[in-house]
Amino acid sequence: MWMVVYITQSKEASEKIRTLLQQAGLPVKVRSVNQSGNDQFGSYEILVPEAELSEAHNVIIEAVI
């Protein structure tokens, strides 16, 4: 099952997180939850397999620090 690991407020930010997680060797999906019809703005969910959730959190946290 795929789980949401992070939510961004722009397509650009979602692509940065996707790249970060992919570089760590994690499978990633991005899902738009945009209601406005404009792909550049709105919310994007970053999803990883449930088994990879903890590792994905660690990768994101390490990137922020």
C-alpha cells in the first residue's frame, strides 16, 4: 500500500522531494490534489510504499537539517 510521506504546496517542491527520495533509492509517486486546475499551484502528495515510510521520513529530515 502506498502512503503519504509529505505534502507540498507547489509542483516544483514536489519534484524536489521526488528527486531526493529517488536518489536515496526509494520508489516514489506524486499525486496532485489540486482543485484549481492550475498544475503549478495547489497541493501535491508524495507517496512511498508503506514498508519504506520510515526510511523516506529519515531522508527528508536529513535533507532539511
